[in-house]
Amino acid sequence: MTKYIFVTGGVTSSLGKGIIAASLAKLLQARGYKVTIQKFDPYINVDPGTLNPYEHGECFVTEDGAETDLDLGHYERFLNIPTSQANNVTTGMIYQTVINNERRGDYLGKTVQVIPHVTNEIKRRAQLLGQSSEDYDIVITELGGTVGDIESLPYLESLRQLRWELGTDNCLVIHLTLIPYLRAAKELKTKPTQHSVKELQTNGIQPDILVCRTEYALDMNIRRKLALFCNVEVSSVIEAIDADTIYDVPMLMLKEGLDSTVINKLRLADMREPNLKKWETFLHKLKNPKREIRVGLIGKYNELQDAYKSIYESFIHGGAVNECKVIVDPVHSESLETSEEEIEKLLSQYDGILVAPGFGERGVEGKLKSIKYVRENNIPFFGICLGMQCAVVEYAQNVLGLEKAASTEVNSKTPNPVIDLLPDQLSITQKGGTMRLGSYDCKIEKGSLAYAAYKSELIKERHRHRYEYNNDFRTQLEEAGMKTTGVNPATGLVEIVELEDHPFFLGVQFHPELKSTVEKPHPIFVAFIKACMVKKYKSKGSSVDVAAN
Ligand code: GLN
């Protein structure tokens, strides 16, 4: 039977529930269990696809095209397994289903209520993955929000019921909380945790394990105090001390025995000691870089690192294989809407430039100007989605001489719509879930940069966009030197563009950053980092053979 672990959060948001859940899942997976994680988000949006990145960080897209919470990105990066629509549930989805059921007449004659109709739907969704043909040993569910939030109540009630129905051997609650340090008193404080556990208990839930975020180590006294007042065993008080990198957290949890505590409580058969060899190799390389490069990440949501979460993480994975520290500096695209001299001043310090995905007109001008600069100055360039579209527009404007060339997203009246909507996108008026989403095939041209990276002619990558490379301009662009090196074999849509006479200039319509994991860094990120290392170290006359990695 599948065992269920729920992770709730108390005291404040942003304690890193997703990382704790992913770290526990990693440890259990490393012991040989088949594990998956899901996230329940208490907001009323059906999915985060329509949320501004400032509100919610990056929107993570799964293989099956679900627009999901960025924590699913952590799950995939840690576990190296794909997630799907079923791994992210929102209050919006729950209510949509309940209301559709009501309209269909499923509850005919009954008053439809939060209890039992909404809670039953939450319980059904909580068990979907566990009941699937995947045969998971363990399903971890992260409950978004903080205990005490009004919108979390139906989830807590569902959790209470599930625990009662499944029994304590099969269902476990981990509560993640904060132990603040008061500098004036020179003391770690347990009271907020006591209150937060009381709040859980008011909802009929006794947590089994406390994971305590803290800046300082928890001594035995404080562990005993937490155990006594929160009604848990001392061995179930787990310290989660601040870490240098999120990738340390599984090792810290292992040291604290989070996985073995879980195994004991759920009466799981102890399979073996966790095999974390690949993880440890990655950590070792990450912490002992032999080189260092600096990349400019040009985007418009730079105030918030979470907006480009997967890109930052992909650089960490790709940097580690190259034994190279990648410093990623956010560069605001609007700050690049300036003179060529200023652009040179801002960008010449970088060993490579990545132009980020994005939506709308704001900041596009700065992206175009920076692409012109890196193209003409042989600086490695990597464009993702909007970044690739901007590379095509820039080339059409400055090399083909089509001055007014544009994407119709930016200028709907352009005479040269090199990036345009496809006819089937024209009639769409709804915004939610209507982009080209999820995994599509791409056939790669042999001899290209992309082929050198992937070493394969057929790949699959994930998409999230409305606009496309306009094939009417393909011959012109190719003849002028912008090669199409990746195409969707079924639709003929262009996926990858490259420049021949440039050390590394590559634009992709898809989102490679969504598929980079600790154990499988993305080949294009790896290749781009290598190109940046070549630029930096070869130009300094270093004899280091960076290509040997
Ligand atoms: N705004 C562009 C489109 O919709 C690019 C989207 C993106 O970068 N994800 O096609």
C-alpha cells in the first residue's frame, strides 16, 4: 500500500517546504523506494499560468503541459523524474471540479458544501498519484501556505480525515517551522512553533515530526522543550539549519535522521542505506570549482530571483559538471535601452549572455540591442524562448535590413512579422492554458552546435509560448547566415536557430532550463558554459583544455 506524507508549514511562509519535501524524497529514493511529490496550492487561480512572475516566481511547465508551481521544478531537479498535471493541485481546480459536478447533477438534491464536497475532492486528488499505475511506495504532499491561513482550512480538514482513514502507519504529518534567534536575548525561541503546532492541533492534527528552520544549531535542551510542548518525540525534532546551497539540504536531513525517522514511523521495510554517490560527486564539484565565469542574464523580472529559478539552477548543474563556478548577474533589459557605448560598458564584463524568456513589449528593445552587441563582438549568446525570438528579430533588422521587422507580440502592424501567431492561435481569446505548452519533438541538424551538445538527432523539449518563428522568412534568414538547426518534424515549426560565423550563438524556442537536474545537467547549458570558459580562458592565453570536460 502507498504511504502518504504531508508537509505543512507554520510561523512564516518561505521556510523552504519544497526543499525539505524534495530532500526527504531524495533520501527515500536513494534508499530504493519509489517516491513522488505533489504540491497543493490554496489560491483560487486554476493554475499559476496567469500569475505575474512578481507574484509567484517562475511558472514551471511539466511534460504534459501543465503550468505549475515552481516547487515542482525542485522536485524534478532533486528526484530526476518528471512530474505531471496531477502533481499540482490548486483551490481553483478543486472548486472548478466541484462546480462542474454540481452542474452535471452529480450531487442532485444535496446542498453542496465545503465539507464534505470540497474536502472529498481534495482527498481524492491527494490519493490520485498513490492509486495510479505507477505503484509509488510513498507520495509526499506539500501543503502550500501557512497553518492559520483561512484558505488552508479545507486542506487541513481533509488531511485530518485522511489520517484518520488511512491510519498513522500509513499517513504522516511533518510540520516545518521556524525557530527564531533573538539577538538581544541571545536565545533561540520556541514559542512561535508551540503556537503553530497548537493551531494544527485545533484543526485536529498532531504533527509526527517537526522540522525546525534555524540559524543556529538546536541543543538537546531546546529539542526536549520543543518535544514536550509540541507533543512529539525528541528524535522527531529535526534541525534544518541554514545551508550554503539548497543542494546541501538532503545531506543535512540525512545527518539529522529525517529519512530513518519517517521509515520507522511508517513501518516501512528498511531497504538499504541511501546511495547518494552521484549527489555527493555533484556537491563536491559544485564546491570545488577550478574556474569561474560571469554570465549576464538579461530579463525584466530581475528584482525577483524566483522568476528565473530554473535558469539559475541549470547554471548550477551545468557549472558543476564543468567544474566551473558560474556567477549569474541579473541585467535589467530596460537598463539596456541606451547608447551602444553604454551597452558595451555594461556587457563587456561578461563571458556570455543569456536572454531570458518573457512576455509583452516591455524590455524588448534592450534585449535587441544587447543581442546586436554580443553577435558583433563574438560573445557567447544563449536565447531562450523570447530570447530566441529577439535574436531572429535582431538579425532580420540589422543583417537582412528589414528595419521594421518585429514580433507581432510587440508590433502587431509590422510589415515584416518574423515572429508571428500561428493561424490556430489567432482565434484564441482566453488567456489561461492556451499557449503551446508541454513537450514537443525537435529534429536536430547534424554538425550544428545543438547536435554537438545533445549528440542526438531527435530530442523532446518543453514549450510555453504563443508566438512562433515565421517560416515565410526562413529562406531569407538562412541565406543571410542564421541557420535553422532544429525543427519540429510534425509541424515544421522552427525550434533552434544558430549563427555559423560566431563562436556560440544559439536560440531555442523551447525551455531547456525545465529539464536540467542534478543528475542530468542540461546539455545546452553545459555547452554554453563551456563556450564562456573558452572565451574567458583562451583569450587570456591559458593553456587549459576546457573542452576535455
Ligand atoms: N512572449 C513570447 C510568446 O508568447 C515568448 C514566451 C516565452 O518566452 N516563454 O511566444
